[in-house]
Amino acid sequence: MRIVIRDVLTVTMNDKGEIEVFTILIEGSRITALLKGKEFERLNTGHADVVIHGAGKIALPCFINGHIHSDVTLARGLGDGLTLYEQDSDSFVSRKKWFYDELDREARYYSKLLQYMEAVKGGIGFICDVPFWFYGDEIIEPFKKVGIQGAVVLDYRKNFLTGEPIEKKKYFRTAHLLSEAGILPIVEGPSEEHFDEELLKFIGNTAAELDTFVQMHLAETTWRVDIIKNRFDLTPVRYLDRIGFLRSNVIGSHGIYIDGEELGIIKKRGVRIINCPVSEMKISDGTAPVSAFIKKGIPLGIGTDGALWNDSCDMFSEMKSLMLLQRVTKGANALDAYSCLYAATRGGALVFGKERELGSLEQGKKASITLIDYMKPHLVPLYHGTRSNILQNIVSCARASDVDTVIVEGNIVVQGGKIRTLDETDIIQKCQELGNAKFKHLS
């Protein structure tokens, strides 16, 4: 398909930081040109299958959501007012009976559809999903049905409660099937309470065999950090470094309780970080040293976490929260709007090794583009030039509901704010029915 986006204010996120009015040409899955002024007419580029007029819109690279737990979306809000420790406690699981007994396979499937739909409607083109169950290649269908791209973190256990390991042949077959479907397979690393040197070596070797990343929750809470200190007399980062686990293929999610020396270790080993600021506020995890990550040149992306710990899958909310958390703790100039937008786009691409494909709008890169309708009371006036407020307005004022069009690798998935790939109303109604049936005992 040939798509032309005419005369749209474009935040390229390229090395020059260009913000200009361009006509964007898309052929198949790639951006073939960004043309200024009359260049489009002079080139006589021929027929377009779809022409999108960019007046009143801003073009951005699609966001990269680096950490979600989509299989619990139907439990949205049910753990409100509880810390992660309290949610993880046996009393909460057995008393509420939502997490394991209630979320059966059908509920988890529709949880995924709902989360992916919410994500792409908010301008997210790539997600890293961290399931609590092992689905095999069944997890491919929700990606394809919604039309979103991404990665799946494959747990080495059949589910998070039993700890029963997956057969290696099945695990590797699933990883290869994901790759063939265009989904990046990632190996799940254990959270701190399950640290074991032999297990961690197994995880590292598995990732090496698959030539992929390891994702793990890292230094998210004080109680998990204390577990490692009590067992090994080391912090999680120092312990992982001591046993030789930290390498450039390790992605640490959250990364809150990391000191200055550990920042140096992370930088030296090439570890990448995904921070989830809204979740970390809601469940009282703490504030990560985000500005220090950036100053050190540590690859940094943003995630929304799951609906149980955040409630929403809104990268605009995450960017604003990322900025404000740093400012309230480090000063009014601790983090600027550009750095937040970078983390949500190019930074995420760097974390997942996709920097040649995603994260900026440039010729030859994948055509994963979000168009925001800025003709809204909360987004104007816009000033373009030496006193530009465009980036600040995107980060501080825009909302997921401002997204008009989303193109994922050359496919128009959202248009006019409506998802085109499935019946949104049917999915919403089905999820409401499932929620009513599964959680009626909570009322």
C-alpha cells in the first residue's frame, strides 16, 4: 500500500531534532521520503492508495511501551490501595480469588485484546508483554488481530504459581514461532525473591542460545532489595554483577533502588532500563534515578506496567509523570520534555535493539507513525520556532484520546480515533461480561 500524509507538522526525533512540516511518503512498511514544501509536487510521485491531510495534526513516531502485563487487564483497579508486597501476599490472592482461579484462558485472551486495543488507540505501536502464564504460540493471535507489533517475555515456568518448568523443546519452538511472526521473544528472568545462581546461569545461557534479551524486574521495591541483602549481603545489582549475569542483553524493569556505584556497573555492562513511573507511584514503589540514567547514557525506555498496578495504558500520562517525578525530587530542570519523548520513542527502540527500525521518523525506517489532533482546547496555542512549545505541549498536555491515526509498519490500524482491525464495541462488551461473571463475588 502507498500512503501519503500531506503537510503535517512532524516531530521526527531524528539526530537533528527536526520539527518541520513535511509530506511523508510510505511504501509498504517503510517511510520512503519526508518532503518539504513543493518537493512533493515537483517529484510527481504518482498515485497514492491513501492520502491523509495533516492540517491540525502532529506526526510522531509510535510509542514503544516497554513493560506491560496484559493478561490481568480484566482485574483493572482491583488491587487499589495496596503495595506490591500486599498484592503478592497469600492473603490477598486467596481472599480475592481473582488472579489464578478467576482469570481462566478465555478471560486472559480478552484481557490481551483489551490491553492491546487500548495501547494502539493511544499511539503505541510496539509493546513488550510480560505474561504470568506460558501461552506457547497462542499469544501471536492477539498481536495479529489488533495489528500491533512487539515482544513477548517467555517465562521459564508454566505459570507464576507452580514454578513447574517448561520443556526446553517447547520453549525454543515457541521462541522461533514468535520470531517468524515478527514478534521478538525475550527470556524472563526471576524476580529477586527467586534469585538462584544456577537458575540465573540457565536463564543467561537460554538467552544466549536464542540470541535475545533477558527481561527481569530489577530493584523495584525495598522489600525485594532487602531479601537479597539478607541472603547475599549485596544489593541485587551487585549480586548479579558478581555472578557475571549482567550483560548488554539484560533489560531491567523499574530500576528504582540503584545507587551511584551501581549506575556505573549498569553503564559498564550495557544493561538497559525500562521505567514505569505511574505504576511506581500508585503502588508506592519509589522514584527511580531517571535523570541519572540519562546523564550516564544508559538506554532508557518507558512502560505502563499492568492494569492492576497502573489502571491505564497511556504513554502520555507516563511521559508527564516521568518528568514531574524527577522535578519534584531533583529540581525544576531535572528532566525536560524532549528527554521524556525520547524515552518513549527512540529510547525504547534502543532498549529492544530496534533503533534501526523504530523510534524516529526517517527515510528507510518502519512506517510506525502516530498522528495527534492538536486542535483541542488543551493543546493550543502551539508555537513553532525559537520559542517552540511543541514538545512541552505533547508531554504535558496531550492525552491518549487526542490520537487520531496510528500506522503500524505501513498498516493503518487506527483512523479517526477508531480501531479498524476489530470490532471495538464487541470486545468492550465481552470484557465487561467476563468481568461481571469472574468478579461478581467482589461486589
